[in-house]
Amino acid sequence: MKNTRLTRDIQLNSSPTSSKIYQESSAELAEVLKHKWLESEKAGHDIGLERARVDWIMHHRLNWRVHRIRQQSSL
């Protein structure tokens, strides 16, 4: 009974959208969607989310993460 109440209290007092992991995942998804749009425009057709995600990870993710970390540490 005590563990159930503690778990429920933790769930009520924390929002998943306030977690660092959620915020980073959301920011990364936004970048992938921008990349998908740009690459689809270049290709003249929808390249699909999976292709855009893999391409973005291979070509842009590292630089994006470094820039994001630098931005956050300067705040």
C-alpha cells in the first residue's frame, strides 16, 4: 500500500514533458522533420521519416548536439 501511494504521488508531481530526455528528444525530432522537409523538396517527393532520420543522424546530429550543448552551457 505504501509503495503504491509513493508511486502515485511521484506520478502526480512530475510531468513527462518537463524531463530533460523528453525535451532533447522533442528538439531532435523537430530537426529531423525540418531535414525531411528540405530533403523531400530537393528530391521532388516525400523521402519518408525513416530515411530522413537516418540521413540526419549520419550527417548532422553530431554537430547539432555540440552546438546545442554549447548553447545550453552558456545560459
